[in-house]
Amino acid sequence: SDDCPGGDPGTCGAFKTEIGCGRCLAGFYHFSGSCRACSAFEMEQVLFPVFPMLLMPALILFIHSRLLEPMRTVNMDSIKNQAASLAAITLIFVQTITLIKQCQVEYPSIVSLTWEISGFSSRGLDILRPECAGGGGLGSYRDQFIMYTMLPVIVALYFLMSSLIVRGVIRLIQILRGAATSSAGEVLNFYACFNTYGTLMHTFSIAILGIAFQLFKCYQHPNGESSLVSAAYVICSSDEWNGLVVLAVLAILVYAVGALSVFAYVLHISPQRYHNVLFRRMWKFLLVKWRPNYWWFGQVFLIKGLLVNLTLVLFKEGALQLWWIGLTLLVYCVPLLAWLPWRHFWSNVGDACINISLLCVISCGVYFTPEIDEESEKGIDILIVLFTWLPIIPVLGSSARLSYATVTKPDRDIQDVLQSAFAVHNMVDVISCSSPYEVIRSVVNTTRGDRRQLREALVLTKVESIDSEDAVASRLVQRVHSDDPEVNHFQEHEEVTDFSLSVCIPDEVERTFGMAKRVTLSTFRTQVTRVVSDAACDYLIQLLDCRGRRVIARDAYETLLWLLQDALEARRSLSHHLLNPTLSQIEEGPPKVPDEAEAPKEAQTLKLKEPAESSIDELFSVEVVEDMGSIQIGKLTAHRHV
């Protein structure tokens, strides 16, 4: 290799020296496995540290100006933010490549040269050649480690300094112009400034965690000694190494443990504090990238970076290191593809493609791993056997769970169908009684992904609940359009929309079922028809036997009674909302069904006071359909004439 070209013991490659030939001579810098001479300009201190000190405030102001907009849907879904998300994903990809490059794998020179550029994202100051500054004044590992470890703190101080300078300049201009001096404006206030700093730290989280764990990433020599991956000339557990342990542990506690703990707490309280403008402005970088129902996925994103950085700490063999990174990426891809948590659709696509590319790189990298020892080989053998049988565990667990549910809750599916149907019905009631303005006001603040899901749900409802020929081509329609009773047991029946009880529902269920969990249709009909007519009983059976199993479950009946009662309460609440304040009174007294010999009575109608300036004549009418004694079934119809 370039480090050890062969020859006499202790002979290193060109311009290399010390243990493992891992250090360049003074006046040279390390690049793609070789040492290159520093130019005269790089030897001066202009490129480093003067240039970054002068550039940092302007860069901070530029980034801050790009992130100053408030957290509104129109801003978060803009093309600019979509491009920013894709840029952040790309930077994470480059940082991950840098970690893969550090694994104990002998990559070809063309691969190493290509990846050398990506190392700038993990240690961004390398491009400024700090090893050359002042004739090699920062050539020692101790100085470089302190500089890189303190880099997030230095950036934070620059943010603070820039904020104070800008606010001072604005205050001075206001004084000179004779304007009020009570406020320095919104430029670089604390909350927005913290968000800008957090955005940078979150974007380069893998690099920052890599710096924190840098001192504990060692590889082993044939003689049993270990050297740092980033500096082969530093022996792990040596005096120089021991002198930096305290700083490394503090970096891990602050950048890894502390940051993740604070972020976890902030994400935990976000649903309760999101209405606070200052809270949103301060923690925007944690929330803005994700869909509202997956606002916490940023923590999963950071944990993935933490696990990837632990690769070189936990494993010394190249094959095991690649295996760990690949396993971490695979586990991360499961929720990524299942939930699509990124706020923008193309961000989900980009993140998925990048992780698939990384998995392909890892698969190819296994070919270049050196031979492993027998102990590690046995560990890999065990892993192969483990992953061969691992899928059997969830399969057996799912089978056992399904078997248990079949025995203990055989009619759970019926309850789920009833609950879903009534939830859709109640929501349709609310939407149908809302004005277009109210609906638009609700939809305008949703993300594009949410609106896409909403349209898909509306198409699903339309296709599966309405005989619409126009929408059939959009999916395989599951609803059966057949008159064959063996296929479609649903028959036309008069709709009954309201169901209320004046007795305790558990008592009614106990009277009908006794101690039984399931009864046949004939038994159920015999019990129920004692208090209701045959038509009402047929209606209940249509709902309870929606699967056509010709049995009625106790739990399903109780669930249906509660759902019907809740639906009536929701309808009453909705009527009060629509009628307020025009509702004066509702005729009291239980509705009665006319005798067969008598002429049908007119439907009872709510008596309304007509508003002074409104053309609303009638909003609701209540038609008595069945009288079940203690159980009353009625039909409520809503009318809106504006």
C-alpha cells in the first residue's frame, strides 16, 4: 500500500512517518492515502483560520435569512423547502459514505479517491488545510482533536456574536434616525437564531457524532496494539490518548446523550406546545421536515446516525462493520417505506433511493474485506443461522395471536366493521353540514401528502359505498354487485339512522343473550321481536350479520347499541350547532307508532323560529319509524335551504 510500500522494517511511503506510517511530514497534508506538499498560500494563516473567521458571520446571516419564514403550510410546502430537504438528505448520504470509507476494507484506489471529497462533509475544515497553517502548527493530533471537538461550540459562539452585532447595528441605525429603540426587529432574535443553529447541527449530525466517538474508533495491529482509525500514529490507551479521554466523554455526553434527550423531551411536549409561536420558531428544525402525524420521526433519523457511528466502536473486522451498517439501514428503511414520514413526497423517494444505494455499496464492499480470524468467522456463522430462523419467530407469533383471537374474540372483525362504518358515517354528516368555506379553511393547512391521502380516502368511499361507474377503474372494487344471496346477503331495507335507549345497554344485552356469547339468527329474532317489530329486527340483523355467517355475536350487538346511541348524540350536537340560536323548542313526549287500522300520522317536525334576515324555512324533520318500547328507533332528516 501507499503507507507501507515494503522494503526494510520501518520504511514508510513518500513523506510519511511514525507508527503505521499514518502521519505526513511537516509541510505536507494527507489526501487520498498519500501526502502532498502544502502550497505557499496554504502555509500562511490567511486560508486558516482568518478566512473562516471572516466568512462565518456572513454565512450565518445568509443561512438565517433563508430560514426566517414562519411555520406556515404555504412556506413549508414551498419549492425552496423541498429543495432544502433534498439537500439535507444528500449531505447525510455523503457523511454516511465517509463512515463506510473508514471501515477496515481495502477499497480500490479509484474508489478511495472518489470518496476523499466526501470526507470534507464530516471534517469540513480539511478543505482549508489546517495541517499546513503556520507551517504545520496544527499538525499534532491533540490540537486537531480539540479543534474538531469544539467546532459546534465555536459555531454557537459565532451565532451569538453575529446576533449581538446585527442587533447592535440595527439599534444604532434606529437611534441615528430618531426611531423608537424599544425593539431591534426580528433579525437574528434568539429563537430564530437558535433554529438556524439547530438546522446546521441536525444536518451534520452524523459528522458531529463521528467527531464525538472519534477517540474510541480503533483498529488492531498484528502485534496486538491498536491505533486510531483517523490517526494511525496515535496508539489507543497511550498517554496521548488517555489525555483526551475526558474531553471525548464530555463530547459524547453533550452531542449524543444530551442532544437526543433534549430532542426527545421537546418532541414529547410538541403536541401541547405547538400552538405557541415562539416554540415553533425555536424548534422549527425538528418539526418542519416531517408530516404532522410523524412529527417525531426526526428522532429516528438521529438514532440511525448514532448507530452508524457506533460501527467502528463496536466492531474491528471490516465484514462485521459493513454488516452492522447494512443492518441499521435496513431497519431504518422499514418505517421509512411504511409511513413515508418526510413532509414532501420526493424527500421520501430521495431518502429511500439513497439508503438503497448505500446498501448496494456495502454489498459490493464485502468483496474487498480482508480475511477475518476464526473467532470472527464463528460469529458470522452464528449470525447467518440466526437470521435464517429469525423470520420464523414473527410468523409463529402472528399465527399464535390469530389463533388466540379466533378462540377468544371470534367476532372482533364484525365490531371493527361496525366501528369503521359509523366513524365514516359520522364524519360524512359533519362534512355535509359544513360550508365550503369551513372545508377549505380546514384543507388549506394540510400538507400535500395529507391532501393526497384525503383524496384517496374519498375515492375509496365513493367506489365502495356508491355504485359509480366512473370510479371503478381506479381500483379493484371490493363491493359485490350481485343479486345472488349466496354472494351478497345484503337486501334492500328501509334505513334507520337513529337509535336511542332509555334502559342500560348492558341490561338489554344480558336480556337478549343471557350467558351466551353467540346465538343463531332464529334465537336472536325470537328475543328481539318481543319489543320491536319484524322490520326493525330485520334491520338490526342486516347490520349485525354483515358477513353473512348467520350468527349474532354478543359483543357485536353491544357495540352496535353503543354506536347507534353515540351517533344520535352526535346528530343532536350537530343540530344544535346548526340551529343555534334559532332553535326554540322540541316537542316533548315519546313518539308513537300508529295502529295498522289507523291512518299514518304526519311526521313530527321541530318548531323553529325563522331568523329575521334568513330564508331558512326548515332545517330538520324527525320521522318516527319504530317504537320498541324502551328502545326507540327514528329517522332524522336534515334540510338546508339557503
